[in-house]
Amino acid sequence: MADSPKDIPEAGRTLIKNIGLLLTGDLDQPILDSDSLTIEDGVISGFESKNADRVIDAAGCAVAPGLIDGHCHPVFGDWTPRQNQIGWIEMNVNGGVTSFLSAGEVHLPGRPKDAEGVKALAMVAQRCFANFRAVGAKVIAGAPVPELDFDYTFYAGLKEAGIRHIGEIGLGTVAKGPDAARVTSWCRELGIETIMHTGGPSIAGSHLVTSSDVLEAQPDVVSHINGGPTSIPHNAIRELCRYAKGGLEAVHNGNEKSTLVALEGALEEDRLSDFLIGTDAPAGSGVQPNGMLRMATLLSCLGGLPAEQAWCCGTGNVAKRRGLQQGILQKDRPADIVFMDRPVGSQGTSVLDAMVMGNIPGIAAVMIDGKLRIGRSRSTPPAARLPLN
Ligand SMILES: [Zn+2]
């Protein structure tokens, strides 16, 4: 199920040929006119046909960057205590997700709240996931949740320990604007990324965060602007789209209507490149292995966003905002790649047609660092075509 700690990229050159549609994940050029992609030692080396050590025939499938779930709540291993479920990361890879960004390891039973415990947990989570990659998935964890009694030295200590982002402000006792603003300014000074819960409490014991709290704090990412799961009012969402400087994130565990309001708000402000999608899973609503696919499809079918741009919201947009190499199919970036097609039975000729009509893609194979990790997905409907290798 899980690969060894010595998870290394596929050695040698791989050619992917007969690509039916090449999605880049980059909003500046979401579709690339090429039918070939080459990989050297797990890294994309170009888009022309070349001799290679191995050849994968995409058989007309679309090739796209693996999705990055920019908002999830892992704990340890491929297990979540929230639903007492195992294998959720592996099933998400089956749903086209190749990278996961922790928004806080908050579901750990008995999670510590004191400064030393919180820092220690973040370090252990970060180090464990650096060594443990379920079917090759990259989990970037170690996201400590701020509490009111943590001072500047706490955050400086995180920085020293190699922690580069914190968990959602608002899941702990820091939730009000002035307190949150203190934390974001310290983190900004230290170069630590900040994200902030938005909306009603996610579960008994967490806190309500309003648009004014968020605007006062100006986090790097407005976490689930569409609620996680309870949304702020629509006019407050629009206010955030106008005045919040950070990424505007919508999640699967949120309010669907508010997702569409947020997308509209982002488009009105010409901020599609700031629009990010995630799942917020595992959460009270469970784990949906196709959550990222469902979000991209929702933006496209009900939000009216061209499907190739919707894919960017869960790949390149997240990569650019969070400083990741993966998420864009471009020379010198990791070959984290999804092969997909319209699902059997869907109208249209391409996966993009399927998404526009509200059908999620059929995932045909997933590659991470140039290695094929899964074939036909166990969580999506069957793709009409499958790559041959
Ligand atoms: Zn949240």
C-alpha cells in the first residue's frame, strides 16, 4: 500500500505519446498544443517526441497535472481518526490527487494545545509524511494551529524547526481580527505562510470567523471562503473577493451555492488566478475521494468556467500561491501527471465536454515523479480510453 521511505523518481527517460489533450494547469496557457511529453528521472524535460527507455501510449487520453488538495486534515499514515477510516489518501490518488497540503493535523485524538506540544506535533507530522508516501502521494504536513498564549518566539521557533506554514487560524483560540492580525504579521515577518478558517465553527469547540476578522488579519489564504461547512453571507463573500489580499479558496466540504458566489466575485475582480480549490477532508462530512474532481467540475458546469481553467484552480493556482513545483506541466517540474478521459456514457468527445455537462472525469492512470502509481481508478467512473504501457 505505501512505498518505502526511499521513494525515488523513475530513473531514465519516459515518453508519453498520443496525448489527446494536454492541460498544463497554468492559467496563462491552460492547453498546450502537443501530443508528446518527455520525462527524465521523474522531471518533465519537454513536449517533443524522442527516443526513450520506456514509452507510454496515452491512446488519446487527456494528460494533466495531478491535483493538489490545498486544504486537507491528515494525521498520521493513511488513516484518519475523524471517520476512523484507512486508505483515504490512496483513494484520493485514485481521484486524481497527487499532492496534499495540510491545513492542520487537528483530528489527532487528544491533540495538544500547549506551545511545546503543538510545535512537537507539527514537527513529527511534517517529518513522518516526508518519509511516508501512500502510493507515492506527497503530503506536505506540519501545520500548527495558533493559540492565544503563543508569542513571537513560538513562531520564530517554528521557523527554526523548518515549519513553513501554519494550520487554520480560527481552529484554536486565535479567531478574532486583532489576535489573528498579530499572528499573520509575525508569520509574514518570518516567512511562514498563513491560512485562516472562514465562516461558522466547523465542529463544536471551534470558532466563528467573520469577513471582518479575515480582512483585519489578511492571511495568505482565505480558507474555505465558501464555508467549512457553514458559509458567511453572500455579501461578505463578495467583500472578501474585493478586499482580501490572499488566495480565495473554496472547498468540497463547504457550501455549494457560496462556491458559485465566490467564483463570480473572483471573476468580477479579475482574480481567477487567486481562486483555489481544496476538499477540507477528512472532516465531519467524511472523505470524498473524488472531491477535487467534483469541485473542478462544479466550477465548470454551474460556474461557467472553461473546464481547462477550472483544472488550474486545483493545480497551478495552488502551486503558485503556495510555492510548489508540482501542479504545472512545464519543463523542469515534477512529472506528477493524471491521465483521464470522459467517463463511459458521458456525452461529448472530450473530458472537457464531460465536465461542462457536470460529469466528473474518468481517471485512467496516475503518475507521480514519473512513476505510474495507479492504473484505472477505483474511485471514478471508467475512463472511455486507457493509456497503454
Ligand atoms: Zn476550517
